[in-house]
Amino acid sequence: MPLIRGFVARRRRGAAVLAALVTCSSVLTGQDLAAADGIPTPSVPAPQLDWSPCAHGSEFDCATAKVPLDYGHPDGRAIELAVIKRKATGPGRRIGTLFFNPGGPGGPGTVQMPQNYRSFPREVRERFDIVSWDPRGVGSSTAVNCFAGPQEAADWRASKAAGFPVGEKERTAFIAAYRDLARRCQQRDPELLRHVSTADTARDLDQLRRAVGESQLTYLGISYGTILGATYANLFPGKVRAMVLDSNIDPRAWTNHASDQAPELTTFLRMGSDRSAAATLDQFLTLCGAATATRCPFSAGGPRATRRKFHQLTQRLRTRPVGAWTYAGTVADVVNSLYAVHPGWTDLAGRLQNLWQGHVPKHPPLPPAPPVPHPNPYLGEEQAAAVLCADSPNPRNPGVYHALEEASAARAGDAGRFWTWATAGCATWPAVAANRYRGPWNRPTAHPVLVVGTTYDPATPYKDAQAMAEELANARLLTHYGYGHTALTNPSSCIQAHESRYLIDGLLPPPGTTCRPDTPPFSRSAPRPNGGVATGGGGMAGTVS
């Protein structure tokens, strides 16, 4: 999914995509949620939200919501959710509340919503309070944290290769590191690990809807936020007022077709993230090669020559790293840097050219800290892993990942290696969600859903958006003939106009509607984005994610 804050920038600098993400085999089976609009449990009072300015002079308000850890036993342990709101800016024109999930899993809404606030269409900012939150297990909410302190977490990250392992020695260390992470997490809070599923978070979202006084939900979810939205729409179909799902995960790929059989492929290989990333990388190199070196520093004077130059660079880095920039670490940086076209692609081209010349590149600066109490919460890989590994099936045998990597590399090149190992941590993850939603996905909702898919997305393929639109009972697909992960952070005024009409007036775009980005890659007028970049799902996490 997902693919960003200062937070994603930091994860991107580290190792693997979320190299610890998904699992649950047929041996570790959680109890599936009842297929109904809500779960047949005792009613839970809506949480109280005592809003106050997040910081002195801040335009954002913050609050804390208390919700049950286990909705099946609402009188048991309670957990906290950090919540943030930006009030509608149009005096007297407010419609209601728009809830936003920034993806991941592991995306902290209290950080990423302020960072990306200006990316929301102006009309939407005028008409809606925009509310987001750190999902359970993440950031400033009751969070999964498997280390005693920052140094212990840093030592763990240093024990494995950046990006993905290359060679038997690194593979052994990589697997051992995630086995160690699983052991630490199981010791720290095993009860929490079983209750951070997508369905649990969907129930939290419904509680937040009730807390702000909305009779139905208005929602925008990007990357992993699309599977969260689809889950909500099928648990609470009568509560959907409007729902935009941007950069989608195929629900059947996420659940491995709700099969109880051990999965043969990882979540991201089922989704096709490897092929989509490879196609997006090819577009990057093609468009770079067609541009001048002034606009794309890595250009070799033509598309074919630029693709050849990239291949030569990656081959060289296998045996001759440039400082800390290894082959695998560079590939991870490339895939993550394809998420945001402006200025991500131009900045990436500059780093690749530095590496080509034997110079150590500088990382781009982190986005400014938002005006919130905790602008830099702990966001270790285990937070995304806790959601993904407990919710979406992945192979439980670490020994199969190398063979999967080679098969993926045969069809998707370097990007296939990256996306294969992104879920390796799930092979030894210690928990499966107590409540998983595995379908059906076609419950008729009170109002139709708008699905947005980008044709060249390095994390969540366009075909997954097509699949989401087909799976949902009543959905309309809006196609973005563009690049990058999420239309929200890769602006198209055409997409924004259709989203605004839908969210405000309930008007869907005509069937087959397509849009294009406002500014093509490597163009003269390329803008710099406001705030951070969302991770993602398909991505899912720090690298996708």
C-alpha cells in the first residue's frame, strides 16, 4: 500500500519495504467475523472526543478516543486512538465530516493528514471537516512496539540488509532478524497483536463516525486505506454515504481468495505489485531518456540508452556499492521514489546520476513536522507487520522466498526482488487476527463507491482497481492515465473535480471516464508537492508502505 511523512522518508532510507508484513497460514486460523452489518456483540457506546488545538496556534484540533480492544468483549481492555481534525473552511457551507486513511498499513493519520491537507480538493476542504486518526497499533494510538528503546530498534534494523537480501549469507541474516522481531513482539504484547486487524479498525472507524455525530460515513482511503474502506462497506453497508477508494488492493488478492489453504504466493505477488512497479520503472526510464539531462539528470540521450544505463548501474552496484548505497538498497529507493512524480522522479534521477558518477547521493529533506503534539511518533516496521501479517495470508516457510524472488525477477526484474521480500517477516510472525474479514465483498451499499486507479502505479496495480470496482456491489471506476502511487499525491485537476462532485453532491463520473495528470514527468513546470507522500499499500509501508 503503501508508500511519506517524515515517516515514509525514514523507512525508505532503511531497509525493505515493510519487509515484515503479511501472513496467516491455514495452520494459524483466526475466527472470521460474522457476515453481517456489524458483529452480533453487545452495543458499545460511542467514544467522547474532547477536541482542543493540537498545538498553540494550530489550525488542527486533536482528541483521544477510547475503544474496546476486542469488540466481542467490549467490557474488557480498552485502547486509545489518536484523532485529528481540520474544520471546514467555508463558513456556513459545511456538509459534514470526511474521514481519511493514509494507507500503509502503518500510516499515522495524525501526521499524514496535516502533511497532505493541501492535496485535498479546495471544494472538499471548504465543505467538510476532515478527520483522520492513527489506527490501532500505530503511531500515537495504542501502538505495537517491540523494542525497549530507540537504540535497540536501530540495532535490530542494522542486523539485516537494506532493501532485501542478496546471497545466502544475507538471506540467512534477514530471516533470522525477522524471527527475532516476531519473538520480541510476542513477548511484549501478544493480546494486542491479535486485535489490530482491518476489521477491528473498520469497527473503530464506525465508532468515530458515531462520535462526530454522522448518520453515514463519508470516506477517502488511499492504498491500504482501500481495503479498509471495502471492509467497512461490507460490514456496515447501510452506513456508506460516499466513499472514494484511491490506488486499490484487490480484495481477493488480499485474502488469498478466502482460502484456508497455505498460500503459494505473497500478498504483493498476488496483487501484481512486482509487475506494476516494473512497468512504472520502465516508464520512468523511457520518459527520462526522452528528456534532456537538464530535466532528467540520469538521461543517456534516449529511452533505450537510459534503460541500458540503469541496468549497468545496478549490475555495478552488486559488486561495488557507493558508500552505503548497495544494489538492494538502491532498488528499494528506486521503487519508493516512484510513488510521487513531483519532485520524486526528478530527485531520483539526480541520485541515480550521482551513483553513476561514483558519488554518494544526498537524501531529500524530510517534510516539515506538522503542528501536532507528536509529529515524530515511533513507526517501526512491526506496526505495519502486525496488521498485514495477521490479516493477509503469506507463505509460512521462509525457505520458499528465494525461489519466489527468482520467479518474480524473471517477470519483473529488480522490482520483483524488492516486492517478494517485502512480506518475508510474515513467514515467522507470531499472531493471526482474532477477527478477520474475508468477504463477501458485494453487499449492496446505501450509496455507490467511487474507485480511482492509476495506470502506472509502483505499488497497487491498475488491475487491482478494476478488480475492486468489479467486486463491490455498486462502484464506478475512474481511470487516471498517469504515474505514481495515489492520485491524491500526484495531482490531476480532472480527478479532483470528479471526486469533489461525488463527495459533495453524490454525482458519479460517467462510465469509462478517464483523466490525465496536470503536469507530466520531467516537464518544465513540474511543481513541488505540499507535505508528505502517502505510503501505501500496495504498498504498504515505509517503502510501500
